[in-house]
Amino acid sequence: MKELDELLNIMATLRDPVAGCPWDREQNNSTILPYTIEEVYELAEAIQDDNKDAMRDELGDLLFQIVFYCQMSTEQGGFAFTDIVKNINDKMIRRHPHVFGDEKIDNAKQQSLSWERIKTRERQLSSDENNSLLESVSSALPALIHSLKLQKKAATVGFDWDSPGPVLDKIEEEIAEVRNEISDHIDHEKMVEEIGDVLFATVNFARHMKVDPEFALMSANRKFRTRFGYIESQLEEKGKSLDDASLEEMEVLWEEAKIKKGL
């Protein structure tokens, strides 16, 4: 593609030791990483907003990040952009034998199990990786996503409940343990552990209900921000600030926000 070639050339020019941009020349994998993470979350927000224009922009920003890493690697004699494209092409063909081969798969659940089996075989063939089932789940992931992936991975070998009911029971059990901890004495380390268990069980319930917990929490955050903004705007109309308002007054406005469409 002409446009992609142009992007690769732009990136090479930005990194040019003589004519390039001083900021771009100074970057390395570690300094670029925070920007990459930021772009992913900005893309997630655009998707949540169903904002197609923003999605286009954020996907472009994310593509630029990928090209940035590839350019830095190429300069050091490592992989190039074409290498990562070939790698993902090969992987997609290898992990979809029902599309590019003779294997028969009838539904998405079978495909997910097949995908994990193929990944397990790949991991076993790699001498560089620990062969533990959960080792392939990166601990660098945000905790919510990390717990979801651990649960999904364990479920591929049958370590899972058959229905959502017992998972909901588990949440209630974990909440009861938090209550006991509060009533007995507050041991901070123990409380961290118990709250972690509640969160982990909640993620598990979301998985069983086929709800992405990260997306659900993003939606809840967004709703809270919108409703709290309503409180601020209503107080401002009355000539009051948040500091001037009582909790009871703010709760009344919160309930108003809840019944208004879109809030």
C-alpha cells in the first residue's frame, strides 16, 4: 500500500540522525511504552463512545506506535515491519486450521478451545518459555484484565464452574469474609487479600455472564463521572459549590441524575 510505505518513510525520516526530529531520535522502547498504553485506552474510549471518527484517529495513532517500535528495531539490526506482518500472518493461518486447513469447527466455543490447544502446543515447542499453563498470561497486564485471562486459561482445562450460580455464591462468600474482617478487627493486609478475592470472583462472574469486566467498569466509571457532573452543574445553577452542599443535597441530585435519560 502506498499510504503504508509513506508512513514507514515518515517514521524513518523522523528518526534520521541528521535531519530527523530531536524528540523522536531520543526515544527508545521504554520511553515510548507509556504512549502506547495511553493510545490503547484512548481507542477503548472511542469504541465505548461508538465514535467512528475518533476510532479512525486512535487506530492511526496506535499504528504509528507499532511503526515506531519497528523502526527502532530495524536501526539495531533487529526485526522490521515486514517481519511482524509475516509473523502475524503465519500465526493467524496456523491458529485457524478450520479456515485455512481441513479441521472442522462448528461454533465460537470450539474455536476458542482449539485456539488455546494450538497455543499450548506452540508453547511446548518453545524451549525459551516456561511450559506452565498460566505462564503465557503476562503479569504486566492491568490487574482486571490479568485476572480475566488467568480464569479463561484455567477454564480451557476444565478448572471452572459449569454455571454462573456458584460464581455468584462465591462472591457472596467473599463479601461475608470482608464483613467478618471488619467486625473482628481491621487487619490491613488481610483486608487487601479479602477485597482482592471479591474483585477476582466478580471478574469471574462477569466472564460467566459473557460480560467484559474491563468494559463494564469503564462504563460504570463513565456513568459516575456523568452523574457527578450533573450534581456540579445543578449546584452551580443554584450558586453553590460542592463544598457548600451537604451530602443529603448531593444525594438528591444524584437520584435526579439517575432518572434522567442518558445519565
